[in-house]
Amino acid sequence: MKANYDFPQLPEVADLKVKNDSDLENIKCHLDLVLLALEAIANISSDAIIQAAKELELESVIGDRITLWRLRSSNPKRKSSGGRKKLDVEEARSLVIIICYLAHQHQELLRRAVCLLEEVTEHDKPPHQTALLGNYLDRFINYYQERITPNQNIVPEYLSYLAWKLLIDLLFYSGNNGHRLLWIAIFDATQISNQSPPV
């Protein structure tokens, strides 16, 4: 797979600068949610993430399960976030590259899921009634509820909206320019986890 993917090096991703600590806070939340969605649609395991890091020669940043857990626990909205040091820029860039690399590996699945989502939406059918989208939505909501600190303002409809948005985003991130799209997305002024669903 590596030979078929024009993955970027860290210096290339570094061209997009982190402006301040607030940006890093947004990055923590956004990257963890994107990874959660990728896990839910493609059954990505911790071992698969670590293997991708090795293939991309990023094992110095993410070399084992404990390191990966600590990186993901840097998300302040995680139930297990207590005591984790700040996510640094190199770690964030490595996660961006790994996410896009894994998304590229599952590009056909992502394309099929997004096409199905578009199809059922056009016909005013509930997406969760299809096997592929229903299984994804169930896993996403379960993962979210297991790992993210409860927010009384979040309603089930919002989690569905978030799941579908991240699924579509992942398809864009699966392309050869996906790392730049993701890196830019994590600096969006409105953090994805705080967005309100459309009415």
C-alpha cells in the first residue's frame, strides 16, 4: 500500500503553521474524533494504527499502544484525559499523516459508504436502515459514548450529524492531498465537536 500512496513527509505538512495553543486544543479534539470515525467505518484497530506508523517511518512518535493511548488521551474531552501532557506539533502532524494513510487504504469502502449516504438521503430514507451505514453509526455512537465525557447539551441527532459529517470528511482525506485538507480543517474557527447540527 505504501508504494501506491504518495504520502507526505513531516516537513511538507509543517508548511501549515500552528498559530497558538488554542489551535492545538482544537487539534486534539478534531484528530481524536476523525480517528474514532475511521475506527467505526473500517474497524481500524490500535495495532493497525501502530503498523501504519511503522510503514510511514513514524514509529519514533507512535511506536506502541501506550504511546497511542497517551496521544489520544490528550483530547481534553476524553474521559481518560487527566494528566496527559500537551499534544505537540510533531505528534499532531504524525497523526494527520497516519489518518490520511489509513483512509487511503480504505478509500473504496469510504466511497461506497458516502455514495450510499447520498443515495438514501436523496430518497428521504433513514441512512441507519442500511447495513453498512447502520453498523457504522452504531459503532460511532458507542465509541463516542464510551470515550468522550458526556455533554448534557448533546442530543442523539447531533451524534448522527457528526458521524455523517466525519464520514464524508474521511473520503476527502483519503486522497493524495488529504493531509493538507485535514491539516487545514483542524484550524477551523468553529471546532467540530462544538458545532450544532443543522435544523
